[in-house]
Amino acid sequence: MPDFKLHCFALSGNCYKVALFFALAGIKWESIFVDYLGGETRTEEWRKTINEQGEAPVLEHGQTKISQSGIILDYLSEVTGHFGAQTAEERRDVMRWILFDNHKFTSYYATLRFMYGLQKGGETPVVEFLRLRAKAAYAIVDEHLAHRAFMVGDRLTIADLSLAGYVFMPEDTGIDHSAFPAIALWKDRISNMPGWRHPYDLMPGPTSL
């Protein structure tokens, strides 16, 4: 029986961040399917027994239960020794990029993907706003990666895994990704690592609405 259990579902890039950690670290884990589309995370039972915030992913490790992908990644890097910072300065930089990811890089892109790529809602003022914000965040990360192979230091860290949550999702967002060549090369570096798997091959559940 694997030591780690992850409540997750295939459509979630936030869940993929953690699943990708396990895949690249070569760590055995058990996936527990979350029926997000069926409303499971909004039920009283889920919020009482799994996560009061009503969100996935949720990691279970022995008696420890953790939610929020950034916190999970930080915990896993600590307990497994994989993909963590090597100095206090690096740790601050890793957390800086994880917070940026949660606040801007993932948040805008994930919502845009859901509305435009999954719901097929077409062009609306909200979609246009989200796309502009997502492109601005992408431009910042692309400029950063233009001068280095990974986000922090010279190796893969949980900062990369956090930012990678949605970049491998295949749905159209109306963004021209050729405008971000450094991100494309960074994605290639990650996807060529031993153990890498596409999110829809790594996690359970449907891959469309």
C-alpha cells in the first residue's frame, strides 16, 4: 500500500502539480478520484471529512491531511527530499514563484481554460480579460526562463512543478503559445524527464465536461 494518497481528478491542473511530483520523483502513490464535475467537493460530507475549503487536491500521508497544491508540494519536498530548495535564499525564491503561480500564472489561465476551452463559452468580455491577464503572467515567466533552464537554481524544483500544472493541458485558450518560446523549451525539458506523463494519463476521471 503506497504511503501517499492523493484526492484528485484528471481535469485539474492543481492536482497535476502533485501527481507530477510523484511521477518525476518515482514515488508510488494512490489516486482517489474526486467527482468534481458531479459536485462531490460541494457536499457537506466532503467538507467535513476531506477538506473544509471544498477543493482538490488533498494529500493524505499517514495521519497528515493537507490541501492547497503549493503547501502539498512544500510538504512533499521536505518529507521526500525531492525538488526542494538547498538554501534559505532558494526557499524564499521558490515560495515567491509558487505564490506568483497561485495568484496570477495558474489562476487566470485555469479560469480561461475552463470557460473557453472546456465550457466552450466563446468570446466574452470576461474571457478577453482573463486572456490578457494570463498572457501578461506568461510573459513574465517566459522572460525569466529566457535566461535559465529552470525557475530557481539550475535544477527542477517545486516552483517549476507548481507553474507546470496547467501548461500541459491540451484545451484551446485562444493564446498563441509561440509567443512564449522559453516556456516551450522549459516544457520540453520537463516532459523529457524520466517518469513524466501527460495529466490525462496520470490521473483518474473524465477529460472533458
